[in-house]
Amino acid sequence: AALSTSGGVLFAGFYDLGIWRSLDGGESWQASNDAVFTGDWSGKGGNCTTILADPMRPEMVWASLGEGVVSGTTLIRSISGGAPGTWFPTLGSGGYLHGLSLDLESPIGKRTLYVTSNGDVYKSVNDGQSWSLVFDCNECYVTAPRGSFVLAGGQAGLWRSLNGGSTWAEIHPATFHLPPSGYALRYAKWYGPH
């Protein structure tokens, strides 16, 4: 499960259950799945592998949603607090989406975000409306930005960019670049930085 909070609203994403939100601090929950993005789940479930709410704008939420965990997933955004039926596609990957992160130093209304799709790092500079590939990593599944400083990691090791994702350098390869996990659900559990 992935959990995010903004302005007292909680958001949770799960395998099989999809996206849920709570408007009362977790006492009650509402399914926020959209049938357009869940395939055979018909909106009654789905797979969410990453979810993020803007802490300064409770109405702004980004998440992945799809029929499968590693196939048919789409990065979606809502400007209406994740209410059912308010999601719009922003990045269709057809593969595993993870590592959604927000640069809190970016301007409100024009947020910079990062996400991984099939192990590669993508960046948005317009509130997640459009995305561009910034790092062909192949096995990076997490991101962490702060201004022009960005970290990305996964089975490919730990990588750093000092210029907002334009160039990347590996940090301590002998420490962080580990052999493949061999785990059947390697997208959920891998050797290396999480």
C-alpha cells in the first residue's frame, strides 16, 4: 500500500483494491477508482503502485492505476481531491509505475514531479500534465527531489543528478549496485535502495 496525506485528507493505493480516500482522518473510506483505467476491474478495484498528494493543495493528487501491476497502468491526476470520476491520464506506461515524488521547492501550480516507468525516470515541470524521459536507468524504482538535486534508485543502484535530471552519476556502485533479487514480484521487492 502507498499512503499520502494533504490538508487532512488521506489517500491510499493498493494492489487489487486500487485508490481510496478518507475525508475524515481515516475513520471512513471511499473508493476512488475510475473504470476507464481499471480494465476488467470495472472500477471496483485495480492496481495502484504509487500515489502522491500535494501537501499545499489537498485537491491535487497523482497516482498510478491499472488492471495489472506491471501491465496496462496509467499515471493519472485529479484536481478535485481524487473524487471518483475526476481522474485524467497523464502518462501511459503499459508497465510498472512507481517512485512518484514532488519537489516541494517547485512553484505551486507548476510543480516539478518525478516518477519511474518500467525502471526509467520521467520528469514533469507542469503539475504532472506532461512528462519527459530524463534517465534511461532500466531498474530505478524510486525518486527523491529537492530543487535541482535528485536521487533515483533501485536494483540499478543509487544515482544522483545535480541539475534536475539532465545528467546522472552513480553513487558508491560497490555498495548500492546489487545483483538481481530473483524475487517473482521484483517490482514490489528488490535488492538496492528503496
